[in-house]
Amino acid sequence: MNFEQLWAPWRIGYITGGDKPKSPPNAGELAWMPEADRTCFLCRAAADLATDQQNQHQSDRQNLVVYRTKLAVAVLNRYPYNNGHLLVAPVRHVARLDALSNEEHVELMRCISRLNVTLERLMKPEGFNIGLNLGRVAGAGVPGHVHWHIVPRWNGDTNFMPVLAGVNVIPQSLEALMELLHAELDRST
């Protein structure tokens, strides 16, 4: 039997727990939200370096931020289920939907809609899974910071690999996808 190898170097960090993002430059100067949990990767992504645009850009790259508004932040999932898997979260660290303001609800849905359209134009998926997991028993990996998953889907994208080997094939690096998303979002602004 002839076996081929799949290379997925980003998975080892998830397996070993050693893939923690580096602190951005001037991390002590981050404008953390008052409710922020400084151990939460979504709070770190939402933090702002408003005084220094170059450091903000570098911080966003390190934290995989692809889009931000005053009330929402979108990041690439560091351990994606599929290529283009995004997480959309409120800037505030809140665990429950009823803790969101009306403005946050609207802004989050606008962000999800915009990113859905952007991924559709950019990647041409045949469908999407969009949803959230509330609570650890429901599958929430970050139960303290509510967030939505946007997962592009293609016919056959789960093929035989998960059944036989428990693996998914992600054909594109996070960095390459981030560059494409930034270019597309800049073009459609």
C-alpha cells in the first residue's frame, strides 16, 4: 500500500498547546477593553494600538485579525475546520448573547454578513456553516468570549480523510489567506 503524507504544521501547536501567539510589539501599551481577559486570544485580537499604525498592523498580523470595527473583531481560526474558517467576536469579553447590547448584536451580524460575502467572492465556496457554541459542553473552546464561526464549505470537502484517518486537508497557509482577505476587504470598502 502506498501512503502519501499531508503536511499541516499549524496542527502541532494545537496538539501540544505550545502555539501561543507572541506578544505584539509594545504589548504593555495595548488599549485593552475594561472587561478584557488578558489570557483570551479574542481580547488580545480586539485590543488596540491606536497610537501607532505600524505596530497595530503588525499586532493584527500576529493575532490573525482580518477585520475590525468599533464593536467587532474577526480573526482567522488558528486551527481551522476548513480553509477560510473565521471567528467573529464582540470586542468586549462577554460569554452570553443576552450580555450583548443591541448595537453589538447589529454590528456582529453586519460583520458576519460582510465576511460571508467576502469569502464567497474570494474563495467561491458552495455553502457555509455559520454558528456559535455556547458553553464548554456545547463545544465552545473559549466559553468566556462569545464568537461565531464562519466555515466555507465545498462539495466533498470532508471526503474520506476524516473517516479513515481523522484528518482534514487545508490547502492554504493562514498567512496566504490573510493576505487575500485583506486585499479583498480593502477593495470592497
